[in-house]
Amino acid sequence: AEPVKPEYTVHFSIDTSKKTGKRFLEVQNITKAFGERTLFTNANFTIQHDEKVAIIGPNGSGKTTLLKIILGQETA
């Protein structure tokens, strides 16, 4: 058997050379629903510089949607 070849690669790059405070990302009161299915309501969190975070959950729970909202690719 041959090793599985990756279908795509993902690269993230965020310039942190211009720190202006301890907060790296702050999310306040975001809500997202598709029809009658609510993914999250009034979500709030803060990520400080140098913190490591993981977004985990079952398929369809809103992980990618949350990231798209943070990146401005989706509306809350």
C-alpha cells in the first residue's frame, strides 16, 4: 500500500511583531444560527498573546463557521 497523499495544505500566518497589549483576539456576544438550528448564542472569549487554543467538537457543531466569522468570511 502507498502512503496517503494530502489533498491540501493549510498555512496560518499572523504577524505578532506589533503587539499593543496582552489580548490577541477578543470575541464578544456572537450568535450564529442556520434556520432553527442554533450553533452558539452570545459566545464570548479572549485569547491572550502566546496562548495556545484548540477548537474541538463533533462534525456540524460550528467550528469552521466560528473561524469564518472571526476571519470576516461569514456574518454572525
